Amino acid sequence: MPDLLQKIQSTLWLFLKVLLGLAAMAFMVPMAVAQQDWDPKYYNPADDPNVLLLPIPCGGKIALKRVVTVSEDTNSTIGPLADQRIVLGRNADRTRGYIEENHPEYISGTLNDPTTNERYYLLGAYEVTQGQYDAVMKGPDTCQKRMSRKMNVPITNVSWYDAVDFTRKLNTWIYQNADTMMRVLTQLGADNGFVRLPTEIEWEFATRGGSAVSTAERNEPLFFREGTIDDYAWYNGATSSGGKPKLIGKKKPNPVGLYDVYGNAEEIVLEPFRMTRSDRLHGAIGGFSVRGGSFLDSPDLINSARRDERPFFDTQAGGEFRRRTMGFRIMVGTANIPRDVSYVDRLETAYEETQRQVEGEAEDQPLQQMADAARLIENDELRAKIEALQYQLEAEFSRRNELKARNIRVTVLNGGLQAMEVFLSARTIKHLKIAYKEAKASNVNPQFYVPRIRAELAHYNLISNAYFETVETLADYDADDLSLQADVAKRELAQRGDDDMKHYVGQLETSISKFKSARNMQNVLHFLDQIPTATTN
């Protein structure tokens, strides 16, 4: 009997283990389903073909956009420290001027495309959604069984710390899966890269259209010229958001291809908030910044300069400040200084180049000679005064060199525009003269064309003479400086898709080269088949 009981117990125990195993398998099946790749509508709902994709836990992805910054060639002497001057804010006058007044800033991407030699950074094409937030914060062990439409609204009611913690956890997951994720980062151009919140400068530059628009367009308060705010933003209104966050990617994108930068969730950025003065940021450091307005703002308050301050902590909240309008988007970048120590020499050389006063080696620069002389002075007070003067002059020379570079670049762009106008005017004259000859041959009012030919010739003479003076002015600049800034100008135009202007900047460069060999109008206007004359023939 004991043997029989023992056999029965053994059989029951074996049966129980089988049941437990089947139960475990049943629990495992949803996990396997949850780990399947998400449908693209949950991370790229606008079906934008030009996004880059960053995997996240649970089979999800985050869509990214490349934001190009244009500056001197990275391979040039000054390249490692080259950046782009931009203007942020708006002409606020007395309305929120202490928050949004115009002020200059500088930007440069930390990523570099070796093929195009472009600097850029990667910014989320969409605001981070509830589904993406849960996947990262809860981790791969607690994935949703399936995604749903309601998860495709921006995550809101988060604190600054929550947003930063999202980037920390995502970075941790990326580096814990380094075997595959490092290849992904390399494909994105972000070797040893990381995810973080964008800065205010990165956010606003991209929101305004980045390098995809002209400087004049980028300085407008709204990034769109066609349509209305309804086409681009969810704002507070019965026909818009209805006072709640809406599905991402349902409105039109901005020129860079970013969705919902106006309205929907106001977006938390990385750095603390600072007020503005008429020309710069104020020195007091406050809470954190949120950008772009939200689904609770009226449409007249939403623009590219919109920024607000929020506290890190709040007594009413009893801790971290959260608001039901606050969300965020991410960016991907790298450290500024590469691990390759040999690059430090290039940085040192670039820094010296920013302060160059005259042509020649670093040791021959007047300020370096001043520094050498100061070290020989035994009077401490006098030496301190000379060193203070030296620092002031270094800053002034750096500012002067920057202005010089901008002046060359603007003159090059104007010269390219003049070259285009000369070509178009010459072509118009040619067509008018052909029409005049045909009218004269058929005796059908040839005099109709005579005043028009004269008027166009007057315009041509005006613009061709102005072009000659531009070529003459640019020919006096150092050839390397001119080539460097012409390259920047052409890359700016390429980013905007303005191939015609890029072509004529190239023609301008040829005009300058030919002008140096023989200073005459024929060389300057080398791109014309025939230089127009005052006759009607």
C-alpha cells in the first residue's frame, strides 16, 4: 500500500509539473507577440518616407529627423570650431518681451556626414507618445500585449525629471543591447551617441525650419506661409483640440518635417529657463523651459518663439511639478570632443584661427607677441594690465573675424543673385530683339518693342555694373577665406533646394577667377553667350 501511495503521489507531482509548464508557456505567448515590431502607424503615423528610426524596447521605434546646421567645412582649419549664427525670439515689443525678445545664438550639430560633410543633429519627428513612454519606462519585461490608437497621443502630465529619466532608461537599454544598437547608432551617424532632451536653441532652430529655409524666412514668427494655424497645430478650440491632447502626426509638418511643434503638448527642453533682454538672455537661472504652446492655448499665442517657465518642484503638487499639457520629444547626438586625442590638436589650431589678426603663423600674431612681451615684464601691476588688454583684444579679433566671414558670405550670396539677374535680363533683351526683328519683317508694329528694349537695357546696365563691383570687391579678399565662405553659401542653398542660386554662386566664383587674370567686363560676364548692346540688332 505505501508503494502504491508513493506511485500515485509521483504521478500527481509529474502531472502538476506538466500543468505548471503549460501555464508558464501560456504566459509566455503574449510576451512573444508583444515583442513583435510595431505597426509603423504607431511611430510614423504620417508615413513620412524620410525619417530615420531608433528602436526602443518591446519592438517599438522612434522616428527621427535630420536637422542640418551649415558652417565652414569641417576639414578646414577653423572647421572643428565652426558654428552657425542664428537669431531666436521675436520682435516682442512690450508683450512678453522679457520672455521672447530677439537675441543672437549659435548652433552646430555634433554629428557629421562624411559623404556630404554636413553637420547635423537628430530630433524626434513626433512628440513621444504614451505607447513609447510605457515601452521605455516599464521595460521589455512588461510589454503591452498590443498597441492601440489611444496610445498614440503625446505622453503628458510628466515632470522634467520624468522626461530626463525617459532618456536615461532608453540610453541604458541601448547600451545594454550594444551588440545590435551600436550598429544602429552608427547607421544614424551617431557613433557612441546618446539620447537626450533638445536644448532651446536646437528646438527653436528646427521649429523655425532650420537650414531648409532662408534666414529671412527663419526669422518670421510662424514657419508657414501657406494655410492657417489650423493646418499645423492643435490648440484650444471646439474645432481643434477640444481641451485634450490629440493623436500625433495628424497635422502638416514644418519645413524640416517635424510634426506638432505648434500646440498639442508643450515640450520640455533640457536647460533651465532664463528671461530675455533686448540683445541677450538674462543672467538669472530659473525653472525649466517648455516650448511651442499646448492644446490649451489660444491660436494667437502659438508661434516659433513661444516659451514658458515651469518650476522643477511645486508645493501644490507636493513634489515634482507636472502639468497635463506637458510632454517632450527627444534628440540624438554625441559628445563634442571625440575620444581620439589627436583631434585635440585640431581644436587648438581652430581656436587660434578664430583670433587670427594677420596672415602668418601663430607665433607671429601681434597678440602672441604681446603675450610674450608681458611675460618679460617684472612689474606685476603693469603685466596684469597688459594681460587684461590682451584678453579684450582676443575677444575683439574673434568678433571681427566672425563679422568678416559673414560679410563675405552675404556678399557672395548677393553676387550670385546679381549674376542670375544679369543672365535673366540679357535673355529678356535677346528675346525682345528677336520679337522686334520678326515684327519689323512682317511690318506688325515693331515700335512696340523699342521702348521695352531700352528699358530692359537700362536695367541690364545697372545690374551688370553692380555685379562687376561685387566681383571686384570679392577679388580683394584672401582666396582661402573666399572659397571657404562660398562653400558655406552653396551648402546653405543646397539645404533649401535652391539649385539655381547655387549654380550662379558657382558662376560668381568663376567670374572672380577670370577677373583676376584680366579685369574686364567680358571676363566677369563669362556666362553670357553675348553681351547685350544698345542696338536693336
